[in-house]
Amino acid sequence: PRVLLTHGREDPVVPFAASERLQQLLQGAGGKAELLGFSGGHSIDPALFPQLRTFLQDQLGAAPA
């Protein structure tokens, strides 16, 4: 399965480099991992919700109601 990682570039709790490393490890193990970095800190930017929804729909094969 594909993995979508999202991470704020200014995250004060978990460094952005941690997600970059996780992506490398997943890909090195043969996985499909995409890292979506965004401006901001530890909370997901609501502007990303459409992209997250599309990713989930693609993975689940579900059409919007």
C-alpha cells in the first residue's frame, strides 16, 4: 500500500527530518511513501484536506457520497 506522510516544516515537536528519514526507510523496504511537507507546525493545515481526501479515496476505492 501507499503511505502518505504529512509534516509541518516548522514543527517544534517532531523535526521534519524525522519524516524525511521515515520516507527513506519505507522506500528502502520497497514501500511507496510520499511526503507532503507544509508550512506550519505540529497541526495539519486544513488547506491540505482536499489532498488527503483524494489520497484516501484512491486507496479505499470509495466514491464521494
